[in-house]
Amino acid sequence: MKEILIQKFGGTSLKDSSMFIRVGQIVSNYLKVGINIVVVVSAPAGFTNKLTEINSIVLIDEEKAVSLLFELYQRALQVANDLELNEAKVPLDTLLNETNSIIKGTTLLGELNNEICSKILSFGERVSSCLLNFYFHKLGIVSLEIYSPNYIIYDSIKYSFKTKELLQQKLNINQVIVAQGYIASTIQGEITTLGRGGSDWSASIFGAELNAKEVQIWTDVEGVYSIDPRIIENPKPISNISFNSIKNAAIFGAKVLHPETLSPLIENSIPVKVLSTFKPNGGFTTIRDNYNEDYFIISVKKEIKSIKFKESEDIINYMVSFSLLSIISKNSNQFYLDSELNFDSNDFIKNINYTEGLAIITILFSENHISKVYHLLSSICAKFNTNGSNENEKLLICEVISDFSNSKVHLIVENREAELICKFAYDILAD
């Protein structure tokens, strides 16, 4: 049996006909080395948001729900027309009529459950797989579209996989299998979803179950960056990073991969690459075990209204003046500032409610960046200690954990200060 490669293409990679052409070129080039490919697709960019809106209004405004669905259908039809995929029009019409009937039936019965929501949400991924499969045929690629819920079972906690042998047989007679990401079925056979961003997870499940050589995540950026490019222009790319580090980055808000994506691959030691559909020959990030890592990742979550802290014994007895409260750590021996900033942890406020909103900045870093992180925290104290207009305004740095394999720092600040702190941190760590 040939080696198997999994390629997942996200919404921006399928947003219009020009991007379908790019995807076709990428897949065709990889087929030249004599492998089989499972292509996992997301909905075209913008589809899932519109479909989510349909679910939110279907019981109160059927006319608008149908109108939104028809807008998405028109986008799909435009791609079919642009690429001259005449054979795709009948299945697209069938999919439109099926989803339209679900909307009308839901309005009539006045009931909306998880299965109905999932059926409506699946429209986007099914449009992508339909169009891409027919485009592959036009390119002379022997491909087959499958229905992912026939293979992936999900019970809201864990997944299982069925009919693996049948899928392997289909791979033996087809160069490419096209599958929808994001959607699966319940144990009862009802359609369900894996959550937003779940197409990455779908790709990893197929990769693990088929013992793929590699899982590739094709997106709009050249791999994983140290910080959101919208905050820092041309940030430092990360060439290699471990499974555990990238999973932590996803959990703490970095826009990289769905947090559960890597779980099926870790046990089988299947590497992941994050590449750009816009620059297929450009840079990329490889994610696997046993790397001598050299990285830092800065992520930020905004608009947080309330935070609850750990017990007082987890708190380091040092304060800095600027934007919120204090420094917390699971290991007080790992970090030291200035004894003059000492305070009584028993007086520490355990809950913060801030009406104007907070932001949590998370910095994850490899062992060789630990001294820079210490320098960063001290520099924050030096830079911002005298700038606060109100001495009650503090910068909170919480949970400083340096275990030399999974190090991270959390900083909690006012929303308005978040990007300033991110840029300051990046400049020090990237130096």
C-alpha cells in the first residue's frame, strides 16, 4: 500500500475559485511522488458564521434564514461556474434543497435540536468537498468524495472510528479521498460537530487511523508565528516545535490549531506541518516530538470580565505597579523580583471583577528563553512602575511556571494595555 498523506485546507484556502485552483496545484504536485492523499476540507471562509446565524434565527425569521442560505448557495454556484464544473450543479442543488427543507421543517415544528443545528452547519463543509472533488476530476485526478460522519463517531468527549478497512480499500483505487472536516456522527447515528476549528481535529483523526506519513494543515500563513502578525509586522516564525508546546499554545489562545488536534497523532508520533496555501514553497512549521526547541509564543485573550485566582500559598509575594494586581506562581522558587515589593499574600484579593474588561497575555517559552523571561518581567516592573496614574492600578503577572519543559507566564492587564505589553514582550524576547 502507498504511503498516505493527510492535507487539510481551511476556509481561506477555499474562499473562491482562485483558491480552489491553488489547492488543485498543491495536491497535484504532491501526487507526483506517488502517494495517496486524504484531503480534509473546512467550509469556505464566512460560511460557518452565516450558517450559525441561520441557526440563531430559524425559529423566528424563516424568510431571512432561507435568504442567507441562498446567498451561500450563490457563492458555491459562482465557484462551479468559474471552474466550469457543470457536473457539480446537480449535487449542489440537492444540498440546497435538503438544507432548505430542514429550515422550513424546523420553523413549522418550532423545534431546534443539536442534530438540526449540525445538519445546517454541515452545509459549508459539504459544499467544499463537493466542489473540490469535481475540480479534481477536471484535473484528471482519480478522487472520491466520502461523508465523514460515516467514519468518525463523536460522543462530546472522545471519538471512535469505523469502517477503516473500507476506507483503505477506497484509497487503493483512488489517488485522493475528499472528506469533510468538522462534522461527525453520534453513537446513535445522528450528525454532530467537533466544535469550531474542528476540521484540524478531523484531519488528525484520519491521519492517526490511517497511520499517515504526515498531516499537513494548509492555512493563510507560513507556519506558526511567535505572535499574531496583526500585533507585530513580520514576526519571528517558528520552524520546529513539539506537540506539547503547540497544544499549550492553542489552549492558551494562540491562533494555531484546535486544542484537541494533536491528541490522535501524539501516540502514533505522526508529524504535523503548518503551511501557507498562498506560498506553498514558502516557510512552514513542523510539529513533532523530540525536538531541541527554541521558541516563544505570545498570545492574548481580551474582554475578560471576571477572574478567580488560586489559593494564597500559590502566590509569590511581589507586586508591581501598573495595570492590575500581582504575581502568582505554582513554584515560588522560580522567580524573584525586589524584596521592597514584598506584600502579605494573605491580603491578596481572590476575585477580580473589572467592568471595562481585562486581557490575559500568555507567554510560552523553551528552556533557553527562561533568562529572557525573567529579564522581561523585571523590565516590565522598571518600565511601568512609575507610569501608573493611580497606585491602586497594578499589573498582574500570574502563574509563573518554569518547569524547563513546559514553561509559561500569564499577565493580566487592562484591555487597552494588552497590545502595548505584547509588543514590549516581543521586543525583549526576540532580541
